[in-house]
Amino acid sequence: MTSLVLRSAQDAIAAVPYLLGFHPSRSLVVIGFEGRSGGTCAVRLDLPSPGPAGRVAAVLAGNGFARSLLLGYGPAREVAEAARPMRAALAAAGVPVAEAIRVADGRWWSLTCDDVCCPPEGTPYDIYASTVAAEATFGGHVALADRAELVASVRPPEGPDRAAMRRAAEGAERRYLARPPSSPEDDLAFVLALLARARTGTRPTDEEVAWLGVLLTDPRVRDETWIRLDEDAPAADIAFWRDIVRRVDPARVPAPASLLAFAAYSAGDGGLANVALQRALDADPAYSMAVILREVVNAGISPAKLRMREADPPRADRQKAG
């Protein structure tokens, strides 16, 4: 959820790539607005079968949104068939659709208006002519070319870089097994020092990334790191954890991927939060932090309700790393 202000159909079209983190295709996007939080919430569904419309409507209604926008990306018939039940479900849930449009090939068409102001050949648009794009960019939002590029942004590297990380991971394992007993406070100090350096633009070495991955297997260290993420200005943390997720030993992915997901969701970047959670759950389907955050994202709970500095962090599973 973000505070982008949408004043027109073109503003909505401009906002969607930044709300999702990528430019959608073959998608139905529902944006809730005029909510209690004063922000917006975007939900994307795949076409041609977007699934139960009632669940999306319930999420928006449950989060206090009063109205919605509907944008379909794809062929006219496909969009129309998906939009019809979604509009009905939103109306029934008390989140009526203020405007429904189809977007394709640099033009948009209204699904609710047949007047001369909405010509049958569509209305051309330019995303970057809207102030929304500038506001989103200034706020740290990034719009990648498509969802595949977003997924690739958290995948491990190939070739020599991957081989180097494998060697670093093996060294970290040997170091961990050979070290004398230490306290979680000592390990946390290393993690926080690494994060503080990253916030000044210093990228960690392969050895530091590998050691970080090992330390985060302790849920106490992970949780203490979690509550120290900068929820007010998360851009640096997002960049840091995205880098860690790509470079860490794949067996150690769940903790940093979950931390990335939380940082991204705090910034209103649900697209990145979702792909980060998928990486975590692919590595460990039972990883508790990722499971909890998946439920939070699916429920559309506002990031404002997740502020970790105002409460103790969840302590879900003390027997294993999440």
C-alpha cells in the first residue's frame, strides 16, 4: 500500500507498474483507494482465469477501502470476461468500481463508458507524462520490464560468480563448525555492522555474505535483525537484502529472502515481496517467517500494521531456523 494519488485513468495506468514492481501483461489489476489508511492497494491476477473475484473484494473491503479501479491488460474479450464478475464482487463487498479500463498497445479503453469522450479506437497514453511516475521514482519504487525480470532479480548468478560463492559458503561452514561458543549478541553485532556499511554504499564481500547466511540460521539473530529494518526509509535495506538473496548459499536463502520480503512490503512493493517469499518457500516450504508473511500479503494487511519497532518480533519456531 502506498500514498500515490490517482487523479485520472492515465494516473492509474502510470501507477500500476510501480505498485506491482513490473509492467504487467495478461493481467487483471484491482486498485483499492479512499481507504482508512489514505493509501492504495494493488492486487494482480493472471488472465485468462483470474480466480475467485470474491477473495479480492473481501481483502479490499476488509482493509477499509471504499472504492476501486479495475485495469485489464490483454485482448478485449479476455479482459471483459474477467472484469465482469470482478466488478460484481467488488460492488457486493461495498468497494464499487469507479472506473474499469482495458490497456493494450499504448492505448486504453473504458469498460464503463460509451460516450464520445471514450472513443472506440482507444485513448493514447504516456506513463511518463504523469506526475505519478515521478512521485513513484522519487519514493524509491522501481518498475521492471515484466514479472520474469522481477523474478530474475532475486535469482543466484551463474558462472564464476556462483562458483566463488560456493567456495565462500564452504569456508563459512568450516568456520562455523570450528569456532568456540559465542552469544547471539556477538553474531547480531556482525549482522548490524554489515547492514550499516551497506546503507553507506559498501557492498559485502563473498565471505561476509556466506557468514551472514550461516548466522541468520539462528532465529534469534534473524528476529533481532528483523526488528531493526528501516521501515521509514527501506530502499537501502531492500537493495542490501536483494543482493544477499542472490549471492547467499541457496540452502541459506529462507532467512534473507524473508527479510527482503518484509522490507519490500513495508515499502509498498508487493511484487518484490511475493517473489522473495517464493524463493524462501521454494527452499523451505515450512519456513515460519515466510509462511507468516505469505498470509499477511495474501490478506492485504497494510504495512502500517506490521511496524516491528512498536512490538516484539514474532517468535514462531525456536527449534529450527524458521
